Amino acid sequence: MRIDAHHHVWDLAGRPQPWLDGPESTAIRRSFGLADLAPAARAADIGRTVLVQVLPDLAETREFLALAAADALVAGVVGWVDLTDAGLADTLAELARGTGGGSLVGVRHLVQGEADPAWLSRPEVRRGLRAVADAGLCYDLLTLPHQLPAAIETVRALPELSFVLDHLSKPPIAAGGREPWAGLLRELAAEPNVSCKLSGLVTEADHDRWTVADLRPYAEVALDAFGPGRLMFGSDWPVCLLAASYEQVVSSAEELTDQLEPHERAQVFGGTAARVYGLGAAGESPA
């Protein structure tokens, strides 16, 4: 079964999304739900998904878990919690006991928005990440290239925690640059407790004129660094709609992995996500 390891939903009637206020977000300034995603996923032969947090809001995490409990399309949820909260262990236990709690497979913080490039290295954040590891969850790294040094230090400091790097750490595709991003990505990939999502590339490229050839050098760095066994496909829908349709994102990922053997491609399009996130089969709770 093919898995989309990274997508979002939001309901503007239920919760404001201030990040959509700028003119660059006009195309996606509306509500998006699972009913909007399902036909596109089905057409692309995607059977399960991982729903990822949008806002730093614990109520949103609870809502996403309830969505997972009600819709078999969602195999797992990467929610948000306050990593600096001294009571984080109790919060994670409460989420696990609540509606859809078995679908909580990981947590994420919007590190890309933190002014401190070493935010991940703060003692209170490291304490929170240990609580995430103790709860048996993964941690999604949402970083920009200049934040990768702190991510590398953090991954090394917490070998007991499974990390997943989102969007290849957003390389500068539109500008055509690769360093220091590529070297830092390889350094991060040298640590065995981190995997990576082949996701978010089209929105880092020129939204109007991107081609698969523009994306390929960055995908090749990731494939070489992580290998298909630690790389997982994610659409980043509906954010991807700023630059491409769901179908285009899937087909571009297929083209970017066309050199792989069938069993290797199966890892990228489902096997890696299922293993790393501990996703159960349809109708089952995640491990």
C-alpha cells in the first residue's frame, strides 16, 4: 500500500490560519479537509496518509486524532505539543488515552520559525524531546538549512529518538544553490536514527516554471545520503497546490525515483513510513 507521509488539513471556520494572510498564499486561503484529499489520493493509488500539524495548538492535535479515528485514510498523526512544558510526559499520556490516541505517531514544532538557530539545542527542548522518545513517538524536524547544525547535534545527543526530516530541510531550489545544504544533509544522514521526507520540493522551486529536472539534483543528494530505506514520499498537500497539483507532485516523485529497483521504490512510497512511524494496516491502531 502506498503512503503519503506528509499532508495537512485546516478549517478556516473553526480556527484562523494567520500564516495564510499574505498575498503569496491566496491560492490556498480556504478550508481543506480529508474529503478534498481523498479523490486525489485515490487517483494516485495512495491508500494511507500521515496527517501533520499546522499550528502550534494542542486543540488542533486533538482534532486531528479525532479525524484519524473517524477516517481510515489517515494512518497516523504528527501533532504539536509544547516541548518546553515540564509536564509534557503527562500531556502525551493524555493524548494517547483520548479519542484517536493510538494514531499519534509523532510530534513536530515549527522550528523553521524560531529566530534562534540553536533552538533545538536548548536544555528545555532537549528535555521535551526525551519525553517524546520515552512515549515511543517520532519527532519531525521542520528546519531551514541554517538550522541543520543544531539538528545534527540534537540527533546525535538523542540516539534513542527517531527523527524524520521534513522537506529535505527546504533547500534553495529556486536559487539553484546546493551548499552548504548538501553537506549538512549528508552529515545529518550519517546518523542512523534519522529518516527524511521526499516532500515540499515544488514549493521551494519556482512556482510557475519548475521542472522535474530542477528538483532532481536535490532528490539525488537525499537518495544518496539516506537511501530508499530511510526516505519517504510526502505530498505536502494542500501547500503543494501553490506550485503543483497532487497528481503532479506524485508523478514528479515517481520520476525522481525512476532509477530505483521496484522494492526500493516501494520503500519510498510506503515501506519507510510504515516502519518508521509504526503504521498499522487499515482499521488497526499504529504500533
